[in-house]
Amino acid sequence: MVAVASTGRRYRGVIHASDAGGALQLVNEIDVEEYLRGMGEIREPGWPAAALQTQAIAARTYALRSAGATLCSTDQCQVYLGQTAEYGAMDAAVNATRGQVVRYGGGLADTVYSANGGGFTATPEEGFGGGQSDTPYLQAVPYPSVDPEPWTMRSTLAEMAGRFGYGGTATGAHVTRAGPSGRALDITFEGSTGPLVVDAQRFQTVLKLRSTLFTLRIEEPPPPPPPPPGAIDGGAPSAGEHVRVASPPKIIGLTDPEESLNRRPWIALALLLLVGSASAATRVRAAAAPATRRGDYS
């Protein structure tokens, strides 16, 4: 058992220190079954045993599929908190499913999952960008969502377009391509220099959105109030002068009443549980800094 003072946690296995681009990186090398006991994806001992076992199988498959790489310890890969996070119900789930993984086409399935998919799982293209992969079991399907936690992001159209390098005066924006679940794939800004198409993954990253499952709308500003009787810049207008009142900027709003990526005590799995016995390597490393990205598969 190794204690790491900076995290306040204890870890089984061996801790290695390495130089990661000039920064010190601590890597925990540990047997995959011990790794699963220290995961922080689910910390709910009251969950049904079958639900915890399903999580253990999915997490084991994900870890073994990544064998040879260093997994980060955050929700960009799988949350790993070490021995400090262990509890009896999850220990039992890991032991009850020992060696069981999800297989597809002779190999390990890609068992990506998220804490909250807003009531609709995503396709690989929606979740990670790019073309469709050879994972037909990852499909966009609805599922019950009891706690969607609405979110909203608002910005002026000019400011938002500027974040993506739009060179002219932006006059509008809309989702020009969406996936089967309704998640945006492309967003287009319109304006004086023509259209600018932005990939939804970049759009989400730059604006720090919780997901690409959103509704985009332009809020037209209200008409300007009538000018006060009298003056421009505090003086009375001279003959031939006109009173000018600036209009407020257009506001762009992004909302999703049924989407949140906050960690919640339930998991949506968009996969087929075809359980078999594991024959892959039984070593996995969990690092304190990101190295392998699971992505926003919300």
C-alpha cells in the first residue's frame, strides 16, 4: 500500500514516478481486478448487485482494451481513486464477475459509457467526431432519465463567432448537421464574409459546453427605446442632426432541458452485454494525469 500525500489517497500495487513533459507524473501499476475495486465511477453501495456487476464488466473491458497504454484517473478515461475508494458492495461485484468482459467480433468491445446522456445515447460520430467506426452496437437509443439537470449557455453572437475566427460581421448561427440522437455535428455561422462551418466537437471544446446535445437559438434584441427629448451627448440637436440610439447585440443561447454531464448515481450503457471469459493481459496502469482520452461520449 502506497500513500500519496498530494491526493490524500492510498494505492495498491506499485507507484512509479516519471517525467511527463517536464512535469512529474505518478503512475500506479496494478492488477486489473484490484484496479476495479478502486474506481470512483460508482460509489453507491445501495445499488442492485446486478447494476454494480454490469459496471464492473464494462470497466474491466475498457481497461483491458487499453492494455499497454496509460489510463488517466479522471472521467476522461475512467475515474480511479485507489484503495481509499474501496467498499464492500463493489468488491463483491468485482469478485462475482472476475474475468468477465464484453466481446464483439472476436475482440474486446469498446465499452464507453457516461454518467448522463440526457435521455439519449450517442453514436461514435456524435461522441468522438469523425466517420462511423466498426462498432455497430454503439447506437443512438432513448432511455429513461430521472435527473437531466438542465443547462444553459448564453453569449453575444459577435463574441461567439469571434471565438472561432469569423472575420466579418456575424448575422446568424444554426446547427447545419445533427446525428441520430439530435446531437449537433456541424454549426454554421452566417454573416458578411459568408458561411463558416465549425465541427461540433471543436464547438463544444472551445465554449466548454457540457455536451453537443443542445438547442441553438438566436434571441433578437428588443427594439431600441425612443431617444430622450432633447439631445445627443447631452446637448440639444442642431438643425439637420439625427438622434442615434445603438441597438443591443444579438444574443445566442444554447440550452438543453434534458442533458447534463455531472456525475450521477446511474450509468447509461450503449452496448451489448455479451459476457465471456477474459484472456487478455491482466495488468493495467492508472495515471494521475490524462494520457488516453475516453472523450465526451454523452
